[in-house]
Amino acid sequence: MSEPTAEPADAATRRAARPVVCYTVDRLPPFDAAFYAGVRAGPSPIGTIDIPPRDARAFRVPAGHLFRIVCVDGPQVGDLNLWNADDLGERFFSGKTRQLHATHVTTGDRLWSSLPGLRPMATVTHDSLAWYGWDEDGAGVHDVIGTRCDPYTNHLLTGVDYDRCCHSNLVRALATATGLSPDEAEAHVHDVLNVFMCTGFERDTHRYFMKASPVRPGDCLELFAEIDLLAALSACPGGDCGAGHSDDAAACHPLRVEILRPSAKALAGWRPASRNGYAGRHGVSMKGGRQ
Ligand SMILES: [Zn+2]
């Protein structure tokens, strides 16, 4: 809590400054609705991955394929990590995705990669919960605000060691998929897309809150891989995240991932996203001086 302080005489003037959207987001590559409609027209299923409750699985999605995260049994939140399949150093950048789109993503939004790649890793092509919008509490679905439940924060707040947080589930899944040790894999686990999670900020305190996810069996979030992806998805121990997480108290359900291959005709002329074009000199000359 901040100490009460006297307002300056021009407080109202200072507060009246006009909000400006931080980036010229109208210059982002447009969502080509006709292209993605073609991609979604009758793709061939090529694989299914079942994510057990309180666990995670990693899976590969070739560039130009769709992957669909499906609620199959009961309300369940999923924590998603994405990496460049050929370079774990390029991974999903939750914070920049938030700045370029919004606190929550839906159809047409991109999941952007970390610097210096900064390119679309995936595009949301269908969101069966798009109807939810923003509720009376200011909450929405599929957030890029929260990080992931993790055993360190849980230990900090409760003194209890719990090994099935999404962070740990993602560590195990990545280690299994890559052959890295758990310690090595942990360094690559990053802030997630909170699939199906319903969250917002309290109006008075601006603290992050969650509420029971509106997801039901049959709902899905579908994405198009803009580059070759290695992904990992955790079925959060919080279940629908309507009460708690980081323990075994909540009803927890599996999730399913379906991978689908669009027709060759739909992908004609399409190319994977290119890495960012910045020359990367950061103002440093080749001789080590400032430019
Ligand atoms: Zn979690």
C-alpha cells in the first residue's frame, strides 16, 4: 500500500492525458480470413495427444498445420508453451503478445516469439469461447497475463512442496520430448498462454484474479502453426481454476490436442513466417564503438 499523498493542484489535468495504444497495431500483418477459412476447410487429422489431468505432454506441429486444444471431459484450463522446433531459444513471448493484441487472445490474434525472432509462431483460427467477450467483472478467456502455477511461488506462500504445478508438468514434458535433463529443460519453460482460463484484474486493486472457466466439453481453441513448433500443454491442477490451484483439491480433467493437415491447395503459395528483419546491431559498431 502506498502512503496517502496530497494531490497536486493540477492533478485533474495530469489524469486527463489521452490514452494512446502503445503500438501502431493497425500495421500488424492482417488476418487473412479467406486464407484461414481455406486452411480450415476439411483438414486431415494426423494425430491426437491426450493430456492427463495434472500432467503435460509435448508434441510437434509442422509449419502449415493446425492444432486444436479440446475440452473433452469437464471444465479444464490448459497452460501452453511453444518453441521453435529447431531452436528452443526462440519461444512464445507472452508479454509482447499482450502488448500487440490484448490481455486475452481470440480468433485472428497471433502468438509472437521472443526477441530477436519476433515473428508469429501461431495464429488463432477458431475460438469456440469467442462469445464470452468481456464479462461484468472485466474478465475474459485465454489470457496472456498470468505466468503459470509453479512450485516456487506455492512454497513461498504456503510452505508446501507440490510437484504437479503447470511449471513442473511442462518441465517433465519438455525433458521427455527432448532428452534434456529436467534442470536443462526447466530453463526453457516460459510464461504461457492460459488456454480456457477466465481472468481479469480487480477494479479497485488491479490485482490479478481468476474465476471458473466457462469452457465445456466440445469447446476448443484452434491454432495454425506459422513455423515448425514444439509445443507443451499442461492440464492445470486448478481444473477450471474456479477456486484454487497448486494442490490436489480441484476436480481436474484431461485435455486433448488434435493435429490436422490442411489441403495442399489451401496452402498453395504460403510460406512459414520469417524472422524479424532488424539488423541487430543495437547501436554497436563492428569495432565495438557506438554508431
Ligand atoms: Zn497451472
